[in-house]
Amino acid sequence: MSQHTPPGQMAPHIPADLYHRAQATGQPVVFVVNDTSPAFPWQRLLVPFAIAGAAALGTWGVVAALCWLMDVAAHTATVIANAAGPVGAGGITLKVFSKK
């Protein structure tokens, strides 16, 4: 069974005999750390920009959909008003859209 180093520790367990020999002789103990991580973690930078880009595209999509919806509503109101002709109530007639 392999024994992994817990995060945040410099090295795994040092055998007691090596430690006592190093203490007795004054010999330095050297820790070798094999670090294969890149110099700059790009994921830390790219994820926020991806989220911001998706939010911006979504916002522009909602704005475009609302503009289209207002355009369709205006055209619908125009067609209904032209089909209905003049609108009157109680003897007062109002022509909503005049034809020129």
C-alpha cells in the first residue's frame, strides 16, 4: 500500500535511526520535493473570465430577446389598430392610426 504525503507537509516520516545519526554527527538532512505544478495556475484565472463571459453573453441574449418581443408587440398593435378602424365611445370617435 502506498503512503501519500498529507497536504502541507514537507516530507514523509524520517526514520528514527537516520534522525539520531544526523543529530549526533551534525550532518544536514536534505528534503527533496518534486514539484510538477506549473508556474502559474491558469485555471484560477480562466474560470472567472469564463463565468463573466457567459454572463455577458446571456445578458445580451436577454436584451436581444426583449427587443424582438417589443418589436413583435408593436407590429401586432399596429395590425390590430388598422383592422379595427376608428375607435369610438359615446359619440366621440378617435382614429388611432391615420392613413395618408
